[in-house]
Amino acid sequence: MQKENKSKLLSRQEVEEVYGISKRYLEKVSVQGGGPTVIRFGRLVRYRAKDIELWIEANAHKGAEQ
């Protein structure tokens, strides 16, 4: 993703298309109080690309799957 797009707000559908993280998984972790930072506008849920990327990095593990 290009640098100028880091501040663009993405829907769950767009996160799924760009990062391969399913909409259902994003919903599930959000309800459980985890996952990437969520921005809400009423019923609309959006994510900043930089928050998705930070969350992915924070959950990266080296070596065997845990």
C-alpha cells in the first residue's frame, strides 16, 4: 500500500481485499475487545491502514506456530 494511502479509512470488505483478513474474523476479534483499532461513525466501522499494519506486526511470530 502506498504511503499516501496510509491514512485512508478502509471498510472491513476493503481490509479483506487488501490484507486477506476476513470480515468475519475482524468482527469476531472486535466483539472480544481485540484486533486492530476501530473507528466508528455511528454504525459504520472503518480501519486505518497503518493500524491494520501495526496490528499485523504485533501479532507476527518467528519460528513454530504457537
